Amino acid sequence: MPSPERLIAARIAQTRRGKETRGMWHELLIGLALMLVIEGVAPFLSPSLMRQALSTMAQMDDRSLRLSGLLSMVIGVILLYLLR
């Protein structure tokens, strides 16, 4: 039978792992919530400007649209790297 100290240490380690997992999901949900808030600012403040922007995007060719998406992802990854 393990000693009480080992049982306590194992329980503490298990609790810490659980908090790390919950922390990761918590941060991911915070990021998602912030993205939704930021995405909602433009249509809320200027619906007509948002319609124009979406119309312009709809007329873009696939290559340009993909390039702008790639650029956005790269900037996001760089920001995450710098902040972490």
C-alpha cells in the first residue's frame, strides 16, 4: 500500500493536470469569444460598409481570396508567438 504522502502527491499532480486542461479550453473559448466580438463590430457600426466589403470579397478571384486568408493566418500565428 502506498504511503499517505505518495497518495497526496499523486492527487495534487492529478488536480494540476486537470486544471491545465481546463485552462486550455478556457483560453480557447476566450479566444473564440473575442473573435466573435471583433467580427461583430464592423456590421454593428456600419452595415452598409460591411455589405460593400462583402460584395468586394465576393467579386475577388479565388487566388486573391486565398492569399488574403493566408496572410491573415500568418499574422495571427506571429501575434500568438509574440504574445506567448
